[in-house]
Amino acid sequence: GAVILTASGSGLVNPRLIQPVINKAEERQLKYQLFASKDKGQEEVLYQRGYGDKTLTFCIPVRYKDTACQVAHMDDIDSMKNLTQIALMQVVSEEVANDTDK
């Protein structure tokens, strides 16, 4: 399954976004993996420039990572598509809830 980044060296992963996605993935019986990285991601640049907001990162596991030809399993790509849809639906529903609170 796709990878959900739970921690990064830049410290920009928002745990409040992770758990609802995991809950929905388990409801739908979607495969996923959790991974904590010590490396700083590219998203850190956005925060340094003041563009950042809540961050949730998905990755696709690949073989031969440091070569010109990486290989990914299609099921992992489908899993990432589904997790992304879940996350986007969550953001939209939060925005709608926030708009009705105003």
C-alpha cells in the first residue's frame, strides 16, 4: 500500500490529519504503510517562505530508488490515489464545517 509519512526531519507532519485518514482507510480496507523519516522534505521550503499550512504526505514505495528506472506496484499507486481522495474529502468537509460556523 501507499506510505503515510508520520514524521519528517523538518517536523512538518500534522498528526491531526493522519489519524482520520488512517481511520477511513481501515473502514474501506485499503492497504497503507506508516513511515517516519529523519530526512527533511521539500515541503520545508514552503514553510521557510511563509506559504505552508497543514501538511500530510503520501509516498509510493519503489524499488531501485537511486536509479534511472524506478519500479512501483500498481496496487500501491491505486492505494495512493484512494488515500489522496480520502484526505481531500476530509479537507473539504472541514472547510464546509468552518464556513457554517461563521
